[in-house]
Amino acid sequence: MEDETPVVKRRSVCELLQRLPENISLVVEHFFYRLGLNIAQRPIKWIIGITIVVLLCLGGLYRFHQEKNPLKLWVPPDSDFVKDTEWLMSKFKDGQRIETMIFTADDIFQPYALYQLNEITKLTIDAQTDSEPKLTWTDVCFKIPIISGYSNRNFRAKRDIEDDFFDQEPELRKNKSKFDPSVHAPTEFYCDIISSLPDGCVIFSILDLWEYNSDIILNQTRKDILTKVNTINISPTLGHPINFTDLLGDVTTDYMGRIIAAKAVKTQWMLHVDFTKVNMNDAGNDIGTNDWATIEVLKWESALLNVLHESSELLKISNKLYNQSLAIWYETGRSFGDISSSTMFQDIKKIIIGTVLMTVYVLLILSQFNWVGWRFCLTCAGLMCVGGAFIVAIGICSLFGVPYGPVHSSLPFMLMSLGVDDIFIITASWKEVQSNKLNRVKSIDKRIARMLSHAGAAISITSLTDVVAFIIGASTILPSLESFCIYAAVGVLVTFLLQVTFFVAFFTLDVKRMENKRNGMFPCIKHENYEPNKINESKTKFRNAMRWIYSNIILTTPGKIVIILITMILTIISVMGTCQLKQWFDPNWFLPKGSYLSNFQSIHNEKYPNRGYPAAIYIGEANYVAEFSKIIALTEKFINMSTIDHIEMWPQEFANFIRGNYNKDIIKNGTVTDDEFHYYLSKFLFSQTGGKFQGNFAFDGNLTCGRNAPKILLSSINFAFKSFNKPDEWIPAMDNSKHAVIETGLSCYATVWSRVFAAWATDKVIAHEVTRNIILALICVMATTAVLIAEPQTCMWILLCITLTLIDICGFMYYWGLSIDIVSCIGLELAAGLGIDYSAHVAHAFLNSRTSNNDNNRHARTLIAVEHIGAAVLYGAGSTLLAQSLLAFSDAYVFRTFFKIFFMVVLFGIWHGLILLPVILSTIGPRTLHANQTNISRMKNDIIDVNDENNEALLPLNATIKSDN
């Protein structure tokens, strides 16, 4: 008889794909079983080794860099604003900085009111810094020549002197009514006077009308004051043109347009800033909201704030004594940075208290209420994993040159939430192991290995999907968000690695401590009479309560219908809110209500409601002679724009100056040569008419009276946008102004720049960035779960839950008064990572659960999954809320926003993960990965060595045949 050859049955592709999820699950569980066994057998070595690795990562702090430059934090690096700002700072070596005070009264034209204002102003001028060398107002102010002592009459008296300024006699010199000393006076004489003029600090103040003399002010009548305000437009102290009426607020006029009353007046100090000496690492603050300034300027501003604060307090006392209503409201260049930064860090106490509360909460959840059952050391070890992950993230990221930013202060919260969640998952798996009588007689290392075989698989799914979500978020164009996502990805990965190694090693030691009856806080003390509480097979009261709720309410047919209806209604409401969610960011949100700067902004908006946003057109190295007509056309185009409030048109004034004094039309090409242009420009900039425009030019050399103006490197045309109410108004205004410059067709680099463009540029891209990041995060989360779980239906339900969670968060952001800005963008990035945890844990537990008779009863398997993992998920959610709870009372906009988003992540994550998902799984969920005996036998043969005497112990928790329930 022929030998029969055994027939090898080949598995079909469909069968292989069907078994893929089971194979992945078995391989992952076996890996963590081996890891847990190794750690449990050598816990001390693992603790020491991991500690050394964490300490070595501290070496990366040598390259630690905290970014303080707002350009590198809040603005897209490829935006026009960044390019334009760097270009401008390379051309303009010097700049100005404005300090503002608003003085309010029932009638500011009363002599006593102006007297009080003058006394306060003199105090500010006398302000000195505390540090040595002491800096005064004259050391930091912006200075211009004082020409008040020289009038046209002085020059006319010498008009018979031959005018040798560029050896040309203007025709209009004969017209005495239009006498301009810069044109008609002899060059040497005029320029000697100009060069000998003293420099004076620039202050824009109505007190200039009385030359800051309190005695003169007190002797004025209200009529005298009004006459000067309405008629004088030349500064008595400086001699330069100034419109004093622009300083008035809440103005009342008569039928002829003359001012008859005002309730506010503005005083402005101009400071000089040398951009070549600005170092943002020194001048910036920890949240990147300081403006460009030198250390000297910042110190004097601090002294000015002290004077203004003391004066404000004294005015309050004076008002009570004399029944007055005088008040001052003020801001300096450093105010916004100071207050926004201090607001962030003044809530450190709330953060510390929240952390302590969460530590106590974790301790209570993990512990039994007896001396041995207190798991103080284990709780500290779990939180040490979070701290270690944060340290490693900073060290590694710093080593590779990734800067640390202000929003990174929220990273410990997120890592703590994930770390505590992992702790509860691990301890839940431990309770599941201990609930089996056969497991309790095995050695500790085998029980630890069985615990990690399931817990490691569960937390690896959520942790790795979080890592992928943050890696995708790092592709954003927003620098601070990019840096944060890199830190977060590294931190989440290291948190996961530390939890499955360092924490498990500590867990092993803690289990040995408890079995040796040693004290939870002082292990050297042994309690011989201690009797451990045996885990009841009927589970804890909490788990019994959960089982009753799910069996009798949630998973009943009426319960399922109600839950699905609620979910649908919730989604519809959220979609409606999402459609109304606006992209909107106001930097003033960083200011707490009641701060002096917030009060100043409110008064400014009330008293000066129509004041818009200052800006300027900047023109590079153009052929100004050939293209002057285009520059004129550009300014006229801006005049006709509905979004422009006003514009200072030096090109028109320059053209009028040439036409009036030299009878030439520069607008017509060919009428003025290049030399003549620079000759006329020098005259114009040293004239009383054009002197105020000197700051609008940057020359390739020094501008000198009596010589042709050097080559123009950069010129600017100042204007102001109108006051806008929403991004739909200011973004088109910004784009249209830039487009108008491009349409002009200048041959050189030209652009429009405003300080407020930093926020507007971010507003323009933030909505797109949020949508893009969320969609990419969902795709990658789906891909990651598909690889780790490989069960299509389960992946689909997880994706559905996280999508609905994000929709609900976005919708209720609108109802809770939030908008799309850079802070909420970071919050949504966190939500995409954290929101998956709830549904992924439940889905993974359901996929690995089975009933005692190995059938595919979805209802029973759902109950088993919820019982096993539900409590741990709820505990993790509770810890997150507890840690964040105190931030609800924070004055910082960042923390309040994070609290709202974290709260919604927990709320909607629990609803979809612990309520909706069990309803779906119990109805149409996938089959279990351990459906029959064949799977177990195959696993033994494929993964476990059948000759290993310990092969029973190597079986993962969910693969036991008879011993597990």
C-alpha cells in the first residue's frame, strides 16, 4: 500500500485577512507579556537604567532655547508680514515707540483740570530708572530740532542776503506771502541755524500750548483755553506743525465746527528705538508678546508706569476730597507684554493646586484604606513618569534645535492626563488578573506579565495614535503650534514608554511590598496582623453599578433608541454651531478684566471710537524721478479706498513744494532731473512744511542741510485704516491695500505694513490650518488604528466616535463664546489626540472580550468590556477634569480656553466612547479575536514553544481557555 502524503491545506487570502487582526493582537500581547516578565524579574535594574537615561537627556538642555520673538511664534514664517518686517528693520535702523496717557474729566477745558494734567506730565518727564546708571526721559526720547525760536519774520529780515543755496534763485522768492526760509534764505545762513538748533524731546500734548507752565494755565479762562485749542496749530515749544484737536476725545462742536467741549485728552511720549541694539532674548518675555525695544527703553517705561500708577491713585484720593471726576488711563510699549505674561504665570498657584488635587485623587483611586493598602509610592512613581517624559521631551527637542514656546506650558497637563489614564488602565488589568483564583497562586512576575500583556496593547493603541496625530499637527505653518506638536509627540511617546517600563517596575515592587505586609508610606514598617482584602469575583460596587446601568438602561432597546436620538440631536446642534463658528482673535483677550491696560483700551474705544489702525506704504530703492507719477497715483488710490481713514501724502506736498517754489511739475516725466530731485528733496525735508517727513526716509548716507539728499533706500507714506469690527472687514482691507501697491507697477520692492498685520495674517490662515490639521489627524489616526487593530469595522466605529466628538467640540465652542484662533487651534489639536482614548479603549476591550462559552454574544461581550475598562476610563476622565477645574477661574485667556476645550473633550469623549459606542458594538459589533479553541491552539503552536514548561503562564490574559471569565 502506498504511503499517503498528508495534504497541506492552503489558506485563502480572504482567510488570511480575516485572521490578520487576531494575529496582530496575539503578537502585540505576546511582546508585552515578554516585556512584563523581564521587568518583573529585574525591577531594580529597570528603574536604575531608565533613571540614567532620563538624566542623560538633561544634557540636551545645553541647547535649550526659549523663543521670545513674536515673529517666530505667532506669525506664519512664509507670510508677507515676516518678510516685510525683516526687510524694514534692515533698512530702518531706528524707530519710534509711543507711550500714551488719556486724561478724562467732565470738562477738560477747566483750568484746574489742565493744571492737574500738567503736574502729572512734569512728574513723568522727571521719571528715572531705579537701576544704575539711572536713565531719564532725555536719554530715551525721540528728538527733533527745536525751531520755535526762529520764525519767518527772522528770515525775511535777512532776505536781502544773496541766496546761494545750490546757487539757484527761486522765482517765488519775490512773493513774500509764501516766504519759506529753507528756500529763500542763504544756504550757509539757514543751515548754520539748522545745525545749531538744539534737539528737543517729542511730546504730543495740549499742554504745549502753555509751554507746560502751571502758573500760566491757572491764569487762563475757559474761553482763553478754547481759543488756543481752535486756532493754534504750531507747537510753541518745538515750532513744528501739530494738530492739537486730534488729541481730544469725546468732543462737542458748535454749528461752525469749532470745539466747545471735550471730556478726554491724550498725551503721547515718543521714544527712540535703535533696532541694531534690540535682542529679543533679553527684551522679550516668556510668552512672546513683547514688542521690539532696547533694555534701556524697557527700564524707563517701567519707571514711567510707576509714576502713572502713583498719580492715578493720588487722583482717586483727590476726587473724594474735592468731589472731582479726574482720572488717567495709560499704556506703554511694554504694557501688553507685561500683563499678558504675568497673567499666564500668576495662575501657577492654581496649576499647582490642581496637580495636588489630582495626585490625591489618583492616590485614593489606587489605594485601599489601610496602612498597607495606601499606594503613595506607586502614585508618586506614576507622576514621576509624567515629569520624566516632560524632561526627556525638552532635552531631546532642545538637542535637535526645536525652540520652547509659551503654549508649551500646557504640555504637562496633557501628559498628566494621558499618564494617569495609562495608570488606571494598568491597574484595571491587574485587578482583572487578580480576580482569577488560578492567577493568584502564580508568581508575581507571571502575574505582572499577564497584566502588561493586555494593558500594554490597550495603551499602545491610544498612545501611538496620539503621537501620529501630533506629528501631523507639526506640519502646520504656525511656528508655535509646530513646536508644540513636536514636543507633544515626543512627550506622549516617552510617557507611554515610561509607563510600560518604569511604572511597571515600581508596580512590581509595590505588589511585593503589599504581599510582604509593609507600610504604604514607610516600607520599613511591617504590619504582621494585616489581612489583605481578597478581590471578590462579583467585582467592586462601582463595577456592579455600571453593569446594572448598562444592562437595565443603556443597552436595552429603548435605551439604545434614546441614546441614538440624543446623539443625532446633539450632532445637528453642533453642526449648526460649527457653521457659525468664526475665525477671530483679539490680542486684548490676553488682558484680564480690571487691569490698567484693559481699562485703558475700554476708555480709548469709548472716547476715541473712530480711531483706526496706523499703517504705511513702504517703497524701496525706486527710480523716484521716473516713477513719481506712479507714487502720486498710488496715494490717490488709497485716498479713494473706503477702508482708509486718512493718509499723510508727502508726495503731493513735495510736488506742491516744487511747483510753488520752483515752478516745475515733477509729476510730468522729464521736467525734473535726478540731481534736481535730490536737491529739491533736501530743501523740502529741511523746510517747515516738509521737516515732519524726515522720518519717512532712509538714505544711503546722512541727510545734511545744504547738500543734495543721498540715494533713497526706503521711503514710507503713513496712513491709517478705519476701525473694523470683524475679520471679514480687516482681512480684505489688508489684502486690497497690498494689491493696490502691486497694481501700481513700481519697479522696486514695495509693500504695505502695519503692526496689526501680525494678528491679521494669522487670522487669514488659521481657519484653513484648523480644518487641514483636523482632517489630516483623523486620516492618520484611522491609519494608525487600522495597523494596530486591523479590524475594519472597529476602526470605522472609532473614527465615527472621534469625528462626532470633534464636531461637538467645534459646535459648542461657538455656544461657549470661543472662536477659531491660535489658542483654540492648539486646543483642537489636543482634542484630536485625547478624544480617541475613550473610544479606542472600549473598542479594544470589546474586540478582545469573549463569553465563558466562547460564543459571539455582542451584548454580553459589551458588558464585559465596559466592566473591565469603563471604570478606568471614567477615573482618567475625572482626573483630567480635576486637574483642569481651577483653570475655569483663571484670568488668562489661554487657560480659560484650554479648560473649556478639555472639558468638552472629556464630556463628549465619554458620551461617544462609553455610551454611544457600546450601543453600536452591542448591536452590530465585530466578532471577538478569541472566538474558538482553534485560535488558542494555533497561538500556542505559532507563538509559544510547546516544550516550554511555563507555556501556560505565557498565554496572554485574554487567551486563557477556562481560567478567565
